[in-house]
Amino acid sequence: MKLYTYPIKIEREGRKYYAYSEDFPGVYGLGKTIEAAKTSILQAMRMLTPGPAPPPGAGKSRCSN
């Protein structure tokens, strides 16, 4: 089984932390702590990908001008 690493960004909004990843558009995590936000987004990512997850960068849109 191949494992991938995805970058996750966590930002503070008021008293909560908000997590997201550009590789999983529309998938977010929220928590009272950084660790809770991280756990939340990881659960969401696992629910979204019942099979093997796409390789990092696969979710980024590519525009050509």
C-alpha cells in the first residue's frame, strides 16, 4: 500500500482553529485546539476517500493562458 503526505494549513478564527488542505478542496476541519482541528480534517479526508487517496497535488486545478 502506498502512503501519501498532504500539507494541512491551520488558521485561528476567534476562539477556534480551522484546518484545510489545497489537495482536498471543500474539506475542512474545525476544533477548539490545533490538535482537534487536525483530527477533524483527517477524519473528513478519510470519509471522502473510501479507497486509496489521490496523490498530493491531484486536487489542484491547472489553468493555462
